[in-house]
Amino acid sequence: MEMKECLVKTNGINLNVLEMGEGPLVLMVHGHPELAYSYRHQIPAIASAGYRVVAPDQRGYGKSDILPEIEDYDIFQLTGDMVGLVHALGEEQAVIMGHDWGAMVAWNSALFRPDMFTAVALMSVPYNPRSWHTTSPLQFMDMARGENNYYISSYQEPGVVEKEMDSDIRAMVKGFLYSASGSAPPEERWRPFYGPEETMRDTITIPENLPDWLTEEDVNVFTAAFERTGFGPGINWYRNFDRNWALTPWLTEARLRQPTVYIAGDQDIVIQMMASQYENMENTVPNLTKKVLIPGIGHWVQQEAPEEVNGLLLEFLESL
């Protein structure tokens, strides 16, 4: 069985996809700053179990199309890409799996089109429904950060952060992947909050030696991809937080009702930042089949702990 790579027309754009296997469709949706390649360990394992696995480079990433406007990356376009992808593949339904930003694309796809997306796997980011009692995301972030910088707040001014990050793409790739992982000791881990005189690069540690789960070949793949696109298109996703919030009041207090599994590393800083959402998932996701924290693993759970993640995903698929 061979993994194929091709461009697929969806929602008016081209997405580069990795595809392998035959059977029920499983979409695997990556986060930031990542690629379909982030699922390199999952695609063969799930395909070998009798599934058609498709992992796209999302818009603005990898070999997929780059769109010019910030609004081109709002949640309706991101989920529209997934709906169009299912149709372009000649299918009617899919199980959708997402990590990091891909988790948000996955759960919104499932909320928007429950007829199409029949089950959900979320990695790293727990489901977080909006409430009538919350302010907009950026207002909340500004209140939480005080006089410090917060990475999402610092992403908001176009052209600033990406200029810094694009100046040494390989170093940023290595630094992000290492510093947000469970392999980095606490003093070398990525900091989402940082001082007013610090820069984004000050929040990461660029390792002298790569951890066991990350190879130089892996770094080469990510580096080449971001040398093509720059970091700006992916950061534009973050510039839509308030837009997405303003456009979706009808999703307030919506429960994610599809069968769902949640997987993360217990060293993932997202778990620390979203502890209450993690604890409340049994209420917000009534058909949550399992909620797992893998010991010693950080943010890149499917890359850091592929065997454990593969086992959990296959167990979930078999339960359907």
C-alpha cells in the first residue's frame, strides 16, 4: 500500500493531500505550525486497518493555496474546505480528526455538518463552546495578559510577528517543535506569555540536539514548507478569533454530540491553559468515549507518542 500525494479542488481552492488506504473515510486535520506530514505515523497505521485516510495541508500551509486576505482564513472557509474535500473525494461522510487548530476545525465541521462528520477525534485542544457570559476572545486575552505580551495578542498586527519568524525559519521550526514538547525541561519550554521587551524568539529554546521523536529529515520537511509559504498565512488564522466569535452566536452553549475521543499529553501547556474546559468535557461532549492524557508528552502528541495515539485512534474507530 502506497501513500499518494495530490492536489484536490475544494471550496474554490487547491489543497495538497496525503492519501492512503481504502474503506470508510477518515480526515486528519493538522494545526499550527504544522502540515499533513504531522500525521506521518498515523496515516499508514489507520489505512492498514481498513480505512481511507486523507490528510490535507490546510489553506495557507505546505503545497496548498495561499489566500491574500485575513478573512480568507475564517472558520467558515476552513470548515468549507473540509466539506468540499469530502465531496471532491466522492464520499458523503467522514470521521474527522484534528490536532491543535485542526481540533477547532474538526469540531466546527462536526457542529456545522453533523450529517457529514459522524465522529470526532480531538488532540491537544479540548472542546470549548462559547458562552453568553464571555467577552470576545481578544478582549479576554488582553485582560489575562495584563502588561505582558501574549502570543495570540501579538499575532494580531499584520506583518510584524511573521517578519521576525520568517527571518530564520529553520530555527523557528526546531524551536517551536522542541520547546512545546514534553522533551524540553521546564526551563526550556515555550512560554505563551512573555515580557514587554521580549520577542517571540525569546519564548522558545532552539535545541542543540533533536529529541528522539524528531529527525533532521522531519525538520527539513517543515522548513521547506514554511520557506515556501512563510508563517504569515498560518498566523492569519489567529487574526480571525474575534471574527469567528462574532459570526457564530448561534453556536453558544452548543454540545458536540458525535462520538468523540480526546487525546493529549499531560505536559501540553494547552492543558494548563484550558484546564476547566478539559475537566468539563463530559458535559460539553455528551458522547465522549474516552479522555486520555499521555504521561510525559507535550503539545505534539501524535508526533511524540505515535504508538499510543495510533492505538487510541484505532480503538475509537473500531468502537464506531
